[in-house]
Amino acid sequence: MYDIIVIGGGPAGLAAAIEAKKNGIDSILVIERDRELGGILQQCIHNGFGLHVFKEELTGPEYAEKFINELKELGIEYKLDSMVLNITEDKKVDFINSIDGYVSVKTKAIILAMGCRERTRGAIGIAGARPAGVFTAGAAQRFLNMEGYMVGKTVVILGSGDIGLIMARRLTLEGAKVKVVLERMPHPGGLTRNIVQCLDDYNIPLRLAHTVTSIKGKDRVEGVTIVAIDKSGSIIPGSEEYMECDTLILSVGLIPENELTENAGIAIDPATKGAYVNEAMETSQEGVFACGNVVHVHDLVDYVTEESRLAGRSAARYINDELRASAKAVRTKQGNGIGYIVPQFIRTENLLGGVNLFMRVRSVYSNSKLVVKADGRIIKEIKRSHMIPSEMERVQLSKEVLAAADIKELAIEVMEVEQ
């Protein structure tokens, strides 16, 4: 019997476990399916991590190491090479590994921190055979950075997500020729800093509103057919272009890893593909919390850490009967131009301070503002000179603002700034 079981030993799970320990919970178990703690950070050998949390620039393994060392210093128990098979409504966790065999253990609270997975070729339906040389960006990153295998010599990258952009630079540094990065949308899918540092600095072309329709090759990729896309998402006739390459890398989106969540009967938000959560990062199942990319896909690991620390504190408060389950909840609603908002529910009585609302816009906006409305009444406006879907927005609201009136719904929308 444990007080808290954390599923996932990546940046989210580590931060949540450490925070719960610091808030007085001693009996904690972290279950990680990989061979080491740290999650995806272990293969992210580039820098750019930690600027918000540690005020210094770190590589992925360096960022992970700080949390791994702290976890060990605090004496938090963890299991590696362990796969969680099931979680039940009465908070029983079933997992399996080669040392303990099949284990079923009870807990008072669960923190879901399984991260996310990549969309594959099958999800986007590219025609052609199944030759060697087609990789997701994350798989290529692991092969190159952790296993020591070069995945190809002449490369086309489909999708301008951050991992794809980073791999464009990484492959170039290892001697490959990255011919082009293609993006189906009319705007990039990754952070602006990665467009500049990974593509512009290495003269790698980025073609927006382009995609791949077919792959040529039987044993190994020989080339791909590229087409242009119009504003409605349809292929522009006559825009077909064949490009020779031996490798196609896909960076076409990330999906929260939520099979366990769904199997447990926890409500899933169709907008985020993750669990609905409240101000405490608690899901629709009482005592089960979620944090990090399993809730919604983040662009910065620093935000994952911040959110996961909240989940760890909240799990500790739950065990100590400091969370009011019956408290009245304010529903957050995405208005014009907003794709989603997390958390989806706010119980103001449970807030210790303010609340951070994370969201993504649906399109590219310039000279606009985020407008927060409480039951239709404007309570806050935040001007933004530039907003894009690939960069997450954050709005902070104080407990006083939320508790000032009997609010039922909190909506956020994008509005143009009057010139």
C-alpha cells in the first residue's frame, strides 16, 4: 500500500513525485516503463531547457539529472522497465516487470504522467509500399542520440514540429543532407526560436502549405512526391514534384498517451485528447491526478514542471483531506480563436493562490488581445503583438478575481486590438 503511485518517470512524473514528498507524503512509488528515469529528455541532447525553472540553459539529460538526483536524495522508490497494465476505480495499479513479475498494489492517490506519443505514417495515410527509411522524428532522435545509428544520408522532413526542426539540425551536423522541411499548414508547427536556430542558421528550406502524398521505394526509400496545399486543405492540381531521398522523417503531431486513462473510465477532452482536469490537476475520478503531456502537449518542459509540481502538491492535499470535492466548479470555455483551455474546471474554494490557464490559439494573430470573460463580463484583457498555435499562451488569474462573484463560466477569446 502506497500513499501515491506516479505512473511515468519522465519530467512530469519526477517533478510531481518530488513535490508530493516535499509536502509531507513519504510513501511514494514511481513506475517507469523505460530502462532509465528522465523520459524523453534523455534523448534531447540539445540545449534550451531550464531557462524558466533553473534560470540557466541546460540540455535535456542535464535537466532530467537535476530531478533524478533529487528523487534519489529524497529516497523516493521507483521501478524501471515496468509496464502499467491497468488502474482501477478503487485505485489499484497493476504492473509487470522481469524482476517482480505481475504486481497489483493499492494506493490512496494516483498521478498520471505518461507523456505523449507521435503520430505515425498510418495516421496520415501516405500512399506507397513500406520501405526502410521512414521514421518518426522521435524514433530517429533516439536512434541517433542514444543508440548511435545514423538513419539516412539524404532526408526529407514532413512536419515542422519542434522535434522535426531539431532533427533537421542534428542530421545536418552529422553529415546528412536535409533537402527540405514541409509543413501542411500555412504556419510553422514549432517554436520560432527553433525555426531560426535549426533551419535558417543551416540554410534548410521550409515550405509551408506543402505535404507528401506518396513514397517511392520497395526495400529502401528512393524518393517522395510533394504537393502544394490550398487554403481549404486540398491538393493544388499540377503542383506535384518528385524529390529523391533515402529517408523520410515524420514530425506530424503528438498525442497524449491516454490508453490507461480511458480504460479507467476517466473523462477525456476531445480538444486536448487528454483528461479533463480541475484547478488541482485532478481528473474526473477523485484522487486521480494528471500532469504534463498526458493532459495536453506542451512546448516547454519548464511548463510541464510547473504543472506537475501543482499535481504533486494537490495529491498531497487530497491525502490530507485538504481538497473539497464538493466545491462548486467554474467551467472554462474556449471562445473565438482559442483551441482549448486547461484546466477545464476551477473550484475557487480549493485555490491557495491564483490559477494559471494554459491554452493555444487556432490561427496566427498579430496586434490582438486575449479577453477573459466571467459569465459574459470582461474581467481581464492581455495584449499580444503576436500569437501562433505552436506557442502556448498562459493567463494568470487571482483567487480574488474568481471569488468576487458567483461565476458559472469563464470564457477566453481572441479579439483584435483597435488601432
